[in-house]
Amino acid sequence: MTTNVLLLRSPSEDGGPDKYEEAFRAQRYRAVSVPVLETVHKNLDKLAEVLRRRGTLQDGSARYSGVIVTSGRACEAWQAMVQTLSNDHDTSITDVQGSSWSTVPFYVVGAATAAALSAIRTAHPTSPYVPHDIRGGAESGTAEKLAKFILSDLPKAPASEDRTLLYLTGDKNRDTLPKILGEGGLELESLQVYATQGSSRFEDDLKATLGETPPEDAGRWWIVHFAPSAANTVSPTLGKYFDIPSAADVSSVGRRARIACIGPTTATFLHDELHVEVAVVAEKPTPEALSEGIVAWDRAQQW
């Protein structure tokens, strides 16, 4: 009998094999990723207003010293507005003429974010709303590294420019970058352009996954949690389709499941807040450590 592994995460989007799914396949397990969260855009009307100013501050006194982009989701929001404004022929809309975003540096975390911004320029090469000057990238793979890079890079800009940067954020942001830049004398104009919420398709995706499972392999599952917030969101739905080991060990649907976590923080949340029995916690937050931990448990324990 093949053991199934339900990975509560989005599969890899880089076009190659998913590393977590591949790690389990190498152990002869059947693994599938089901997204538990989805991203929605926020404040796109405000973002469109910012783009129309073409790099100029709201009061018109100066131009932004830069734009900070720390995720692909923020890139998607910017791209959506570039597309909208490129198709917009409403002459009543106020737009700062004679300037563009091409001279404003965009500071990014990681190579993937840099590539996503470059793709916007490739798709709209003549648009005044697209970024041209992209800095950071691979050499600034964390918020802390990016903040220090910005502080070292900005003095190269003309002294007459305002030292205000536009900071595109989501709904969950650590204060590392704003704190470092604030201590360095820079001002941030923050604009939330996306938010993360529970996937509206999770139950449908889960049912589809269960329906694709061969009948002879349908009874034995590992469920792997990757974050406390996601675990809290999907637990009621999981309880409808799986027998989840808990303090009140109630078995009703006949589809047995064991629980694994990518790390101790998530495991503690499941145990203390959701009263779920966690069988395996990965020694390291890697695909190999996770799969090896589950395989070791299966060899040592009985279902």
C-alpha cells in the first residue's frame, strides 16, 4: 500500500520539479501539494494614482528616491496597474507628463523579484510606468541586507532629491527594513498592495486530490503543516475528510491521517491551540529532513 502525503503549501512555481514532492517520491511515497492560502490585491486605485505621478511625490515637491519591492506579489500588483493604465484612454485622468519611472531606482529582495520587475519592462517597453533601474536582487536576499544596501547606495543620488522611498507592502510585514532605514535618516511612504488569506478553493482542491487517489491507497495519509496561521485556517475542513489524531481522538470518516510539521513553532501551535497530536517534526526545514522523518516514523511505528 502506497502512503499518501498531503503537503499544505503551494507547489513550486519555478517551472521545475517541486522539491518537497520529489523528496517523497524518492522514498516511494505519493505526495501532492494543495495551496492553503491565496493572495488578493489591495488599494489598486491608490497604486494607480501613484503610477500616474510618474515618480513624483504627492505634493509635487520632489521625486521618490526609490521604490522598495520585497515580493513577487507586489510586482504583480504593479504589473496589473501598468496594464490598466496602458489601456486607459480617459483624458480626464490627471497624469504627470514629461517624466517617467525609468529614472527612479527600484530596490528589490532576491533575484526572483528582480526578474519579475524586469518582465514588466519587457512586456511594456514603451510605457512610462515601468521600472528600468532595478537594484539589489541576488546580493540583497533578505530585508536586512536590502536595507543596508539601500543606505550604501543612496548617497550616490543627487543631494537635491528628497530622501523618501515608496515601500510596497503586504498585510504581514516585519519591522526590520523600516527600522534600519529610519535609523539611517530615510523616510518611507508605505502602501499595502496585497494581502494573504485562506484559499477560497481549498476544499474543492482537497476533494479533487482525494478523488484522484487510487482506492487501494486511499486509507493512509500524512498531513504536513508549514505554518500556524495556515493550520488554523484549514483544520475545520481537514476534520471533515480525515481522522485527525487528537486529545479527543474521534474516528469517523475512515481516512486515517498522521500529522507532521516543518518546524517546532507550527508543531507547538497544533498541540497547544488545536489539540492535535503531532507525530513528526522535521529536524531541519528542508524537504529531505521532512521526508526522512516521516519514513523513520513509519518504519518504527504501526498505523
